[in-house]
Amino acid sequence: MSSAGTSPARLLAVVSTAQLARTRSIVGALAKISILQYFVAEATVIAAWAGPQPYSRRFNVISDLGAEHCGTYSGRNVCSPLHLLMDASFIAQGLAMIVGALLLSTVLFRVAGKPGLPPAPQHPGWAVAIRVLIILSGLGTVVVGLVPEDVIFGLHYAGAVTYFVPGGLSLVALWWSWRRRRIVSGFLLLCGVVSLVSTVVFGLVPGIERGTVERLMAYPITIGLSTVGVVVGLGCRRARAVLRKQTAGRQAV
């Protein structure tokens, strides 16, 4: 056997392909994709809005949709009959983010979901950091769903910050880790930067359209992480095809 065939890089590539083909990797990718349910839930809850004025994506914050009570809250008229659906969507999104981060291994983040590649030369700590950031972000949005804004505002606000900041940072970290391996890394960077900059604007600039800016904080995280799920999911399919081809070749011999 040639030395090239037994090189560490080659062995690591074989291991990463095998991990990518595992059922847990596919489930992890699907969990990431599933967070897109948020957009369906949001549209449904907005359609059922019962406030004296129509819900405005420009001026009403997202959390208004999950508020338990009807009335005036922080100067906004709030009444969301389907608030339980919105809160359940927040919780489901957060749990899916956590499950996806746990099931997708550090090696898979380091190979950018590409079968047949050895892990990127960066320190594996980058991939670990990405997983931790996604988990923290997921925990934040679970808190947002469990504790609506009109129940315990301080805890709700802390959950929102924990969702936005680690979520945006995770996308920037993914860009750095994938920048030489995936063209889509540029899109992840864009999503991360838009989210983080909007978070700063939301916190520091008075008189803005808070609904618009908050959506520029939240939507890029949902879109970016679901894109990661799609990329890894396609990699899982290719990895399984590679292994099937290898198995068929061995059986033929």
C-alpha cells in the first residue's frame, strides 16, 4: 500500500466521510432546516392579530406576537390570540438549533459538510466554538418562548440577547471556518454581520422602526443556520452515495 493511501490526511478524510453519512448527521441537518417553520408560524399569528391597529412588521417587535395578554405594552397596543403558537415556535426553533449543534460533530463543521475532505487545518477549537454559540443562541430563543415579554420582561430580554448575539457570532465563525471550502461562507458572513450590526443599532439608536430592525437581527440567523442545514444535508447525501459506491466496488471484486 502506498504511503499516500495511509497518510493522516487521507485517513481523516475517510473518517469525516463516514461521519457525514451517519444517520445522526442527517437528523442534525434536518433539525437545522426545520427552524424555517418560524416564518410560517409568524405569518399565521400575524393573520390572527386582534389589536385595535393591524400588526406592523415595521413598528411591532416580534415578541408582541407571543405576549399572553391584550392591552397596552411599552406604548404598543398588543393582542395576539395565537400567542401560544408563536411561543411554541420560538421553543421549537431553539430546541432544533440545540439538537442540530449536538448531532453535527466537530469534524463535520471542520470539513464544511464536504465528503472526502480532511478536516480544515484550523484548530478544532473553532468548530467547538461554533457549536457552543449555536447552543447558546438556541437556549436564548427557548427562554423567549417560555417567558413572554409581558410575563417577566427582564428574563425575556436576556433570552433575546442570548439568541441574537451568539447567533450572529456563530455565522461569522462559520464563515471563517468555511471560507476556503464553501462559496456559501460569504453568504453566512453577510447574515452574521447584518444581524450583529442591527443588534447594535436596536440597542443604541432611538426612534428607529423597531420591528424592521429586530427582523434584520432575527431573520438572518434563521436563514443562515437553515442554509448550513441544507449544505450539510446535501453533503450527507453525497457521502452516503460515496460509501454505497465503495461498498458496491468491494462486492464486485
